Amino acid sequence: MELVTLANGERAVRDRLTGEVMHSAVGPREEPMQLYVKAARLEERLASAADSPLVLLDVGLGAGSNAALAFALSESRTNGAGTRRLQIVSFDRSTAAMELALGEHAQALGFTDAARAAGRALLEHGHAEAAHTSWRLSLGDLPGTLRALPHDVADVVFWDPFSPRANPTLWGVAAFSALRLACRDGCTVHTYSQATRVRSALLLAGFHVGLGVATGHKETTTIAGVGAPRGAALLDRRWLERLNRSSAPLPDDVDPKDALDALARIAAHPQFM
Ligand SMILES: C[S@@+](CC[C@H](N)C(=O)[O-])C[C@H]1O[C@@H](n2cnc3c(N)ncnc32)[C@H](O)[C@@H]1O
């Protein structure tokens, strides 16, 4: 892991093994806000009067910027009725990026002092507790660690592994099917990818899939949900037509001999009816 400076002057963490930079488009302070926290309507959902906590799966803890921002937003709420507790579960097989992020550049990587203290407790004890927020680390290989979750527990998912090129396992039907089991009704899934094969994998796993917000040089990203995500434009029949003309319509874990069947299953998804 190393710190790099992006073209816009923001600092970010680069993984030397894959060569990929975390939040490379606009940096770790702006991208988590637009693509994850705002797109998930986290503030609004936390303002609800529900007794049960809002459960956020932070898939790919990495340098912790997405989770730290959710943590800071949750902790910035004042006490009182209608403040729902946030429960963050972060998944990763390594804490190397997080260890780097909690050093002297923590603020540039999006950490408030409280989020940095919680991040340190997370690495030391595997969990951190604060006034409105619990944060737990699930250390191990995905998607196995997702399969270990009880079913129907998650409300929001930040899906932020490395790209499908560097990390194909986490963008296929098997990984999204494991995720789907953990998600309850109304859960929304947010990810930076706009790839056709990723959207196909989400549809095949049973999610509804729509267009996510623009970020950096990307015109769209992807939002998925158990049921149609509120306010999102769902992929429509024109997308289906383009899918059938695409040179890479399906994820790697669909056997080419099953491709026609998979395309037929996507076309029969309720969101296209
Ligand atoms: C793009 S980074 C995450 C960035 C992070 N969300 C942030 O806000 O800084 C992707 C992370 O996914 C983790 N990862 C990739 N493949 C994994 C796997 N199979 N199991 C667990 N973690 C994995 C990597 O170790 C890396 O830390």
C-alpha cells in the first residue's frame, strides 16, 4: 500500500499488487459522499424512528473512507427521538490499507478524529462502539464471509472491491447471490461499476438494477435493490436490447454454454415486465 496524490490534489491509497487506487476518480473525501452516503440516502434513513439498527455492509474496507464517512455522519446526529442506530460491518481480507490510512494522513483520507479513534479500536479489537454507531470488522475472504452472515439482515451495501478486471470473483453471480441472501426487503446496493456484465450478475442474483449517480469521469454508476430502489431509474427494455448486442454481456462465472439461458432469465426479470 502507498499514498499517492491525484490530479486534483487529493490524497489516496494505491494497492501496489493490483495497481489500483482507491477512490481514484475524485478522491476519498468526495467520492464516498456522492456515490455511497448520499446515494444511499443514509441521513434520511437514519432519521427514522425505527427501533432496529440500520445495518450497513461495507464490502471492501480498504482505507476505510466509505465507512469512516458513514460513521461520521451517524455520530454527527444529536441525541433525541428518531435517531436510529447505525451498525456498520466492514469486510476485507487485509487491514494494510486501513493501517496506512489511520496514520498521519487520516484527515486527508476522510477521517474525523472520532472516526480515526473508532478505526483504531476496530483494528485492535475487531469492533468499535460509539454513541450512535457500532462498527464491526469481518476479516477474511469474500464472498465466504458474506455467506457466514444470517439471512435478511442488511439495509444498505457499499460494494467497493477492486475492479472486475483485478477482482473478477467479487463481481459474479455467486458473490452477488451470497450478498442477496444477506439483504432484507428495501435493501439498496451501491457500487461504482457501470459494466454490463456486473449489472447482469446483479439481475441474475435477484436484485432490481438501476442507474446510479455520476462520479468523476463516469456518467453513471449502479444502484441495485431488493425491490426497486426508491428514486432510481431502473434499467429498461432498451438496456436489454443493448445487452443482447453486447460483446461481454455476462460475468465470468456464467458458463458460455448457459449463456442463452442466462440472457432469457434476465429478460424475464420482473423489472422488465
Ligand atoms: C477498492 S478497495 C476498498 C476501498 C474502501 N471501500 C475505501 O473506502 O477506502 C478494495 C478492498 O477490497 C479488498 N478485497 C479484494 N478482494 C477481496 C476478497 N476476495 N476478500 C476480501 N477482501 C477483498 C481489498 O483487500 C481492498 O482493501
